[in-house]
Amino acid sequence: MLAVRISTADPDEASSRCGEVYFPHHLTVLHDPARFRMSLNATRIGPVSAGLLSYSDEVRLTTGELETGYEINIPLAGTLRTSTAAGEVHASPSVAAVYRPDSVATLQGWAGGGSLLGLKIERMALESQLAELVGAPVRTVVPFGGSIDLRKGPGRQWWMLARSLIELAREPDGPLSQPLVARPLIQSIITALLHTVDHPYREPLGTPARSVRPAAIRRAVDLIEDEPQRPWTVLDLARQCGLSVRALHEGFAQHVGVPPKTYLRRVRLLHAHADLRAADPDQYTVAEIACRWGFVHLGRFAAAYRSRYGAAPSETLRRAD
């Protein structure tokens, strides 16, 4: 787990640091700037970031396309007015707002002060899990509906799961520090979300899939996610899984949607991002962290990092101080 604790009276720092945890955005203070405060207590557990975001009074956040993940926001009090490609939603303690990677978003709220629970799920993790559930590759953004009713039915059940994650994350040495506990809970939260939000795959999710991800492909994915720092080659992975290189490529194309090396690069980039956020810039360099995760060409690493996280790796490292 990676914990982030931020408290600031500087709107620029607030926008920058919050953007590192969730998504880059422009912050407009709609109350007396002299009274401005922002605090964020967040925890990253695998592909999920969960946090409590508070402002001193009303603000407006405007994002570009989210690109790297899906987001669910739930105010603990009051109303959050939010606008995305899916329409306008007035989020509240009983209605969650949902955001998808291919949409810009405007959020306005926190009038009178207040807190919001924000849950970000990495796009790769959600779409990979959906592909496994429906037995077919997911090659585009999942067009989620814009809200979840948290008062009843699947929405209420999903919210109970999400709250259990947030509660457990408060204990740094608790059960979530163990992968055997954290991974199934994260998978359950993603699966429950896929069964809750409106999207075109919900009907296939409710019927038996014609095919499931074969055990050999699941093993290859697990090997990559469990040991991304290893110098994996496609041949190594194929041998570990008892497949030919061609069969491994075909299995990833059919069931994961990208080649094995592309999936490995995405997982490594995720870990490099976490290390850059946590590292002391006086002790580590971007090159050291990139090399740790198998990126030997610094220019390509920087370009891939900026494309995924909206900032240069050096910017993230400097902000970690």
C-alpha cells in the first residue's frame, strides 16, 4: 500500500498534488482565497486509489480527458454538481458520480466545506477484468453511465464493499498489506462495479460466457503482475505457462487485448509511477527508478509516462519531496 497525506493552503499545490493521485485538473477557488484549504488522505492498493478529499469551501475542478482510469466520487454531505459526456449528475451521499477515461469532467461543490470519497480504478485493470468476465477482449473505453444509486440493490452492495476497502486502508499494517487479502477484495470491488453501473456489457455479464480466459493465460498475467521487475521475455513467459510463443501471443490477443510485452510495460509503468510519487528526490533519480522497472531508454520512458499520467516523471519526483 502507498499512503498519501496532503494539507495545503496553496491552490496551485492543491491542484498539482491531488492531480497526481487522481487526474490532472484546473482548480478554481469560488470563495475567499485567504481561507482556502485542501486536505487529501489517500491510499493506493494495487490498481485502486481511495481517498478522502476536503476543501474549505466551494471550488470548481475542470479536467481534460481522464485517459488512465475510471473514477467514482461520493460526497459525504451536500451536493457535488458534475458534468461529463454521460450528462449532468448531482452527486450526494446517496448518489455516486461516475467518470470514464474518454471524457472531460467539471466538478463543482464543497460549499460550506466538506469531504468527498474518491475511488480511482486504473483503466487497464478494469478493462482486463471485464474481458475475463465476458470472455472477449475489451478494446475501447467502457461507456459507463454517469451515476450509481447507493440506496438500494447492486449500488448499495457495491458501496458496502467500497467502504470496507476504505476502512481497512486506514490500518497501514492491517490485512490489506497482504496480497492474498488485498487482491481478492480489489477484484470483488471491480466486478461488483461492472455489475452495477449501466454499460453495454452488463447483459453479457449476466449470462455464461462462451469462453473464459484459459488457465495458462491467467498464469502469464499473474506472473507479470507478481514479478514485473523480472527481465521477462515472451519466451520465458511461454515456457512458464507451458505454451508456445505463438500460442501465448494468440491467447493475449484474444483474452487480454494487447501483446504480452505491452501488458508488461503497462504494469511496470504503474510501479514506476508509484515509486516516483514515494521517492525522496535527494536520494533517487528518474533514471534509477526507470531502470529499476526495466526501462532502459529514458526518452521512451518519459514519453510513455507523460502520455499516461499527464506529467513528466521528473515533475512527479520533485513533488514527492
